[in-house]
Amino acid sequence: MTDEQDHQISSQDAQDANQETSNQGTSISFDVQGDVPAISHPKSMASGATVTTMNMSWKNQQSYSIESARDSLGSDFRKILHY
């Protein structure tokens, strides 16, 4: 399965998700393959950096520190993702 196919959902899945959320607001429940690490926010303003690190770790199935994930994205992200 290609990455594109992996990220697409079928129209039936979309209908099911819409039906499930019609009475529940905007949340959608789905399962992801692989491990999603739980990382604590080290500072109150570090949520963006924390979520980015969790997503990168899940996508690459590799453990990252917040600093290494942020730094691997380049200088613009070091400014945006406060840590």
C-alpha cells in the first residue's frame, strides 16, 4: 500500500465517521497502526513542540526528544515550536 493510499479513507468510512459524529460534535474515532508515544509537556507553552515530536515518532517509529525533533525541522521551526 502506498503512503497516499494509506492516508486516504473510503467514502464508506467517511460516511460512517460523519454519522458517528453527527451527535457528538467534531470528534472522529479511528485506529492507527504503530506506537504513538506519550510525551509530557515540559513547559506550558511547549504543546506544539510536544505534539510535533509525538507525530514524528509515530510516523517514523523512532523515538525523538523534543529538541531533536524540533531541530531536525530547521531554524524556522525552532522559532515557531517553543521549548
